[in-house]
Amino acid sequence: EEGGGKKEINPYLTPYISCHSQSQSSKEESKKYSVVKIDPSLAPTTPVEALVLVVPYASNWIESDLHLSILTFMERMIKSPWLAKRILIVSPQQNSTSMQQFVEQFLEDSASIELPMAYTNSILRQLVVLDMHASTEYKRDQFVILTQGEKGVVPNLDLISGVRVSLRNVFGSQLPMVMHPFDLTWWEAMVNSHLPRGKVWQEWGTDFGHMVAFMAAFWRTSPHAAALGRGIDSVTIQAQLRPNRDSRFAHKAAVDTVASIEHLFRGLNSLSERLHHNVNQYLLPSSGKFVSHGEYLLPAILLMLPLVLRVIKLLVKDLGKFQFYRGLSSAAGAIFIGSALVYCYAATEKVETMQTVAIVVYAVTLLLVFFKPKLADRIATASQKKSEQQSIQLMACMLALYAHVPIALSHVSLLVISALVWVPLLSFVDYGGNTKLKLIPGVLMIVAVILMLLVVFVATGINDVSIPWGLYVCSIVVPMHFLVVILSLG
């Protein structure tokens, strides 16, 4: 005591908090970030697990209401008697660096020797990306909770439930929350004007629109996607807030947002292992409802059912004699194309190389599998040609089933679009008949290729458009396209 008063220890001078700036050892913008490490001050043991909070860039943390609240959050965590896990707070030092880029860079550095060992010797259990936007365009405070990762990966549903409970514990039970980044006010207005009045129908229509939007969000990459790819349960919270009404005080919604993060971390702090008892595959029509894996498998089965029926019909009724050479060579050609493109996709990142390999492999396989047998056997009878077409269609439907079942078990959003394209083309048309209807799929595929090439060559330099050769395109689209073209030309 001095002068009758008590001395207060500055919490930022204690050994339980430290900061590391990665910009000192790198000139790349994506590697310029800072990490604040907060260790438990009253825990009897050294923490072995860590919770990560990612916050956006700010040139002056004191002038930013969000970052000023984060500083207060740090002070509270240092003095917190319940904290048993390490907390890492990460923020970029450049405004030009996207959240996704520097999160991925931070995770790469955490798995290497780029960061000091004191920052990497704990297991990263959960990661929360926090972003906030204040604008007069927002008519109300709303939170966007993004769960979507790459290749259909989502975090454990318990984490999403914890985020929902924490936000509504602070903001109230009527807080608007959506699980996708799209504006569906037009859809809600259309549902309210066209569906019968009543809670059931209009609520179902609204939830259906939000579920489709949740599935469409998988085609975008969320900032936390890199963490999900490394097995870390993570989520992105985007606060869309109205501007501060009184500049004399900090933005109340920003302060409450950080308070909800503290509430969430207190719940996650009580876990001594990773989340695993809840579902890890789901669709979210709203923050309080989910469609689990077992529920959406039935529609997935119905989407692929025409392939099964076509295979049964060919085996039981239509196919008189299976043409082994044409059927097996076509299947082998499709598998060879898919394998070659997947290998090239893994070995190189150059778009021009992928395009060249795809065109050459496709053309050579089509020549060997389709045109060479046609030229060698010009006197084939009509019944033999019919059997050949039916044999190829049998193998094509079986390959499509084999390729889409794993997608149904892991990425149902991708399955719906893929099945709606390939199932009708392969199963609805009787390619063994003499109808001209079988020419339509081939024409559609040729038009699709022309449009795709035009987009690639015109939009060179646009990353989202000029790189169409993803893993799905290499392993599914191009082989299925090859089979449809062979069936149509047959």
C-alpha cells in the first residue's frame, strides 16, 4: 500500500501473457501477423490444449470498439480463475491480407518451426474467426455463422450449438442468425406472399430456402476452412451491426459480441478432449434446426435410384449378350482419364499444364476406345451395335454409382448438383435404341465443353474462373463426360 491505497498489478506485465510478431522474420504480407498468448494464471498444470481467436486487422486497437473490447477480454482472461486452457489471439498486420490467407499461414507456421515453441507446444482444439461490419445498410443487428469448409467438411455440431447459445445468452433469444452469407429477404417475402398463412407452411418454405443457401455456401471458401482441413473444429462469426448511435461510448453490440466469445470460451474451456459425440455431417436450415446425415441420405438414394433401375433393366431384360471388349474398354478409358488427371492435379498447380494434359489424354483415349474399334469393325450388325451400346451404358451407370456414393456420404451439396446432371444423361436415355434422342446428351456435352473453354481463355487471370480443374472435375466430370460422348456417338 502507498498513501492509503492498494497497488494494482498491470496484467500485461505478468508472465502469463506474451506477444509475438511474425513480421520480424518475413517480408511476405500473408506472414505478417501478431499472436498474443494467454496462459492460465491459476491452473496447477501446464496447459496442453489451446483455443484460438482470430480477429480482423486494425491500425489502432484503442480507436476500434471491437479491438478495444478484445483488449479488455485479454485482461479478464489473465485474471480469470476458471481458465485451464491456453488462448491464442491472432490478428494480421496488413489490411490487404485476407482473413483466409493469414489463417492458413498461421496454421502452417504452427505446424513448423516458424513460430516460437512456446506458441506451438499445445494442441489447437477450437478456432473461432471473428469479423464485424457496421453499416447503415443493415436494418438490424444480425450474425452470420459460417460452418462450411472445403470438400464438404463442417465442424462438430456441438460447437455450432455453443456459438448459438453464447450469442443468444448475451443478445437475447430473438437475435437473428443465419448460417450462410446470402441475402434471402426476397425469398422470405415470396414465401410469405404465396404460401398459405400459418406457421407450418411459411416456416417450412423459409427453412427450405435457407437450407439450399447453406448448401450453396460450400462453393465459397470460408476464412476458417484451413483449420477444418487440419481437423480443428472451427467456425466463422460475422457480426453485421448498425452504426454506433453514441460516439461517446463504445459500440454496445461490439462489446456484447466479445462478451459472447468469452461465454463460448468458458464452455470450451471445460472440455478435456476434442468434440466427437455429436454429428459431423449435417445441413442447417436455421441456427436451431439441422438435417442430419441419416435424414438426407434418403433423398440422395432417390436421386441415384434411376441408375440402379437402368442397371437392373439392362441385366434382366434388354441386354442379350454383354460385349466385354466395348464395355470394359470404355470403363477402363474413363478410369484412366480420371486417374491421369487426378495425378496431374496433385503434381502441378499450373492451369495450362492441366488443360494440355486433359485435352491430350481425352483425345487419345477417345481414339483408342471408340474410333479404332469402329474403323476395324465396319460390318457390325445392328444387334451387335445395340449390345455394344447397352454394355457401355451398363458400365457407365455402374461407374456413376460407384463415384457418387462416396460423395453422398461426405458432400451432399455437391452430390445434388452432380446427380441432377449425370443421372438423367446416363440413365434416362435408351442408348441401345434407334431413337435420335440419344444424340441430345452428346450435343449438350459438346456445347458445355465449348463454353467452358471460352470461359477459361477469356477469363485468364481470374482465379475463381480460370481454374476449373478441381478434384471433382478431374475425377468425376471428365470421365462421365467421356462416357456420355461415347454413348451419344455410338
